Amino acid sequence: MDDAAVGLLMLGILSVSGLAMIIIGYAIKKRTENKLDRCTRKTEGEVTGFDARGNGLYFPIVRFEHKGTPYKARLIYRAIAVKSSNLYGETEVTGDKFDQTLHVKRNSVMSRNPLESLFPIGSSLEVYYNELNPKENYVHRKPKSLMPMILMLSGAGSILVGLILYVVFTSIG
């Protein structure tokens, strides 16, 4: 296989995979935006428990009712930033508890879930839901994900790398 054929093959592979990443990223972005457009009803929900979501943290589960039927919603974060404290330091949320990224300071040996003291069982949180499908909901603020942007930028980068490799391989021969 000559250099031009290798360059063309690399361009094809990287362009197809890049285009797929862009399409998937865009689809995720639109799905999230559509969910936010549909979740227009607001109600108060009650924290009834906690759900493990990684980094040893348990996020609030919020119960709310629509037309007498109970539903569950979860407070979610886009990311969790953990900063280590000294061995005996208390675990604490160091930023805004409703920010998109949860900032936590805790020791690496033993710590408690700081969200339990911020959102005690029985406390209330706002829930936004889709009146036609209350299972589609979110707690307190519109959750934003970095995943669509990461996928779309990675896809564009993949296509760009394919173009660069194509130019390099065709100029060699």
C-alpha cells in the first residue's frame, strides 16, 4: 500500500469516527435540552434517602407527588471535585451545594457523607418535572453535562488529525 493510500485510509477512519462522535454529542445535547423544555412543572419534594453515586458520596433522593402518585428524583452533579484534608479533618462541602460541580474537602482514611447534613432526611427541595411523564424530572437546577461538548470537540479533533495525516502522507509520496 503506498503512502497516499495509507493517508486516505487514515482520513477515512478518523473522519467517520469523528463524525460519529459529533453526531452522538449533538444527540445527547438535544435530548438534554428537550428534557429541560418538557420539565416545566415545579413542586416541593422531600428528601427520603441517599443514593451512592461515586467518590464515597451519597446524593439525595427526593420524593414528590403528582396527582396522588409518588415519584422519585435525584439531585445530580456534573462533576465532583475532591480535595484532601488532613487525617482527622471533617468532610465538608466547600462550594455552593447547588453548583453544577460539587466541591468536597475530606480525608482519605475515613469520612462521612457531607450531603447528609446539607440535605437531611425530611428537608425539602424543588423538583421540576414533565407533567405528562413525571418520571422525567430533575432536582433544584437544570443539570448540565460536559459530555456533549467533549464528544463534539473530540470528533472535530479526530477529523482534523485525519486531514493532517492525509496531507503528510500524500506529500511524502
